[in-house]
Amino acid sequence: MFQAYDSRMPWSRTPTTQAELDEIMAKHEAFLAGRPGGQRALLVKRDMSGLDLSGRNLSDLDLTGASLAGASLVATNFKNSILFCVNLGRSNLRGANLQRVDLRGASLRGADLTDADLSRADMRDGSIAQKTIGGELKMVTVDEAHDMAGATMVRANLTEAKMAGAIGFQTDFTDAVMKNCSLVRADLRSAVLDGANLEGSDLQGADLRGASLKNTVMANVKIMMAETNGTDMSGRMDEKAVGKSMDGLPAMIQILLQRHAKFVASNGAEGTPLDVSGFDLRKSDSLAGQILTGLKANGAVLVGLDLSGASLQGACFEGADLRYCDFTNADLRGANLKSAKLNKAKFAGADLSALPFGSGRFFPSRLNDVEARFADFSGAKLVRAVLTGADLGESNFTGADIREAKFNLAKLDEAIGLHLPPTAISA
């Protein structure tokens, strides 16, 4: 793939200072707001290396052939933009929005894309061509080769990204979401994909020699003809049932849910309580909004399921695999999640407070010894919750209510929005 330019001049970029760029962006923002004096930014073939565009809105712009090497692009919005053959090497793109961006032929070598959104981005190969004096097209070598070698894409969203033939040598994709991603013939030698969600992705012919894919979700992944010499896939989860298959349930899950709801509504006089301990429920339909009070799911596998808004008071998930699950606004008062896997689970607005049961007594929610790295607890209620020994690294607690919660012996490295009183970490 290439993009042609009708130019008789040798390839060059327009040098740009920070002051000039700030003026361009001020006019662009006025343009977006419909204010007088506004002008759409023209950034094709500009050299903006090392400059600061953090937080700026560059959506729907054409930056073909530009250089942003070493630039500060934290939380910059590039949605739907053309970054064809752009040099982004060593740039800081943490939290940037690159949804549906044309990144063909771009260099991401050594760039930091932690938490960036690259869903549906096109990251395949691409080249620029110019017309010679004789009118012929000649391929132009812009600068660094098209690759993402050594880039950091921890927790990045690469859902449905086009990465066929991409060079990701030694790239860090830890805990990235790479569902339905095209990685045909990609060079992923010595790359780290630990904990990544690769469900439905195409890795046919990819080079995975020396790569680490520990604890990855690999259901329905195409991996034929891939080079896997020295690849570590320990703990991976594919489409095969982990534990007991849903075929072993006494009835269809929908019927069991109805019986359980009836059991709860009648205070045990009718219906049947639901016990799915040890079962793999990944093929279940959404459980959002379901009445699951007192559910028993110890050791169950529910990876990626939607339980948002569900009633889960007193539910038992001890040792369960709940990675990527959505518990947004769910009622989990008094729930037992001891030793569960909760990496990248969503608990935004959920109630994990202690459950009162009369005479001033409470059943605290138990999250002791859980693995909950990168989990979202923003706005959640954790009053009197027990998180002793929990791994909460880089989880988000912004706006969470943690009164009387216990965090002693918990791992809290880089946790966001967590301000603990001394009583929370006392033994």
C-alpha cells in the first residue's frame, strides 16, 4: 500500500516550533468551536518532534508523513485521523485516543501507548511515493522503519485492530485487549502478551518465538502455521471448558436462573438455589440485571461476562476467575470473592459494602487475597470491605467509599485515587 504525492521536490518536512504549533492549535480549536478567526489545522509533513500536544483534539485530521518523534501526546485525541507514515517513535501516547486511525507505515518504535485506545486502527505496512520529474512514482524512505519494536502497549485497547505483518519485536502487550485483532504473519518475537485478551484474533503465520503469552485468553484464536518455538503459553485459556462444562448443568442456564430468582423472591419456599461452583460459564448469555442473591460460584470461570446491575448480595465467588467481568452498579454487599482473579474487572458504582443482618451485625464483603490489578473500583462502595493481602496494583479507586475497609498487607503500587487512613492498613 502506498500514498502518492504530486511533488517534484525531494522529501522534506516543515520545521515547527512549539510556539508555532500552539498558534496552529489555537486557531484549530476556534475552528472546531465555530469562533471567528478559526482555521482547520494543516499538519501534513510537519516536523513536530519533541513538541507537546497533550490533551489536544486532533481528530479527523491528516498528518500524513509528519514527525512526532519523542513528542508528548498524553491523552491526545487522534480519533479517525490519518497518521499514514507518521514517525511516532519514542513518543508518549499514554491514554491517547487512536480509534479507527490510519497508522499504516507509521513508526511506533519505543513509544509508550499504555492505556491507549487503538480499537479498529489500521497498523499495516505502508509507504509514501512521489512523482519524479519524468512523472514516474518513486517510493520514498521517510525515516524509521514501519514497526512498533520495543513499544509499551500495556492495557491498550487493540480490539479489531489491523496488524497483519506488524513488527512487534519485544513489544509489551501485558493485559492488552486484543479481541478479534488481525495479527497474521506479525513478528512478535520475544513480545510480552501476559494476561492479554486475544479472543477471536488471527495469529496465523505469526512469529511468536520466545514470546510470553502466560494467562492469556485465547478462545477461538487462529494460530495455524505460527512459529511457537520457546513460546510460554502457560495458564492460557482457550475455547475448551476450564473445569466443568455447562453441558453438565442439570438444566439450561436460563431455566436455572429463573428457579434461583423464584427461590430468592419466596425466601426459599419455592424454586432452587443456583450452584455453579467449578463450572465454566463463558458461553452463557449476559447476566446483567439478574437476581443472583446468594449465588454459589466458587472456582467458577466467568471471564468477560456482563453482570452489570446484578443482585449479588452474599454471593460466593471464592477462587473464581472473573477477569474482564463487568460488575458496574452491581449489588455485591457481603459477597465472598476471596482469592478470585479480578484483573481488569469493572466495579464502577458497585456496592461492595458490608451486608447488615440485624442487631447491628454485618457480613463484610471479602476481597482478601484477590488478584485485581488494573481493576476499576471508581465510585464503588467498599465500606467495611476486607481487602487484606489483595493485589490492587494500578487499580482505580477514584471516588470510592472506603470507610473502615481493611487493606493491610495489600499491594497498592500505583493505585489511583486511593488515600488510606492509618486504620485501613493496621493489622
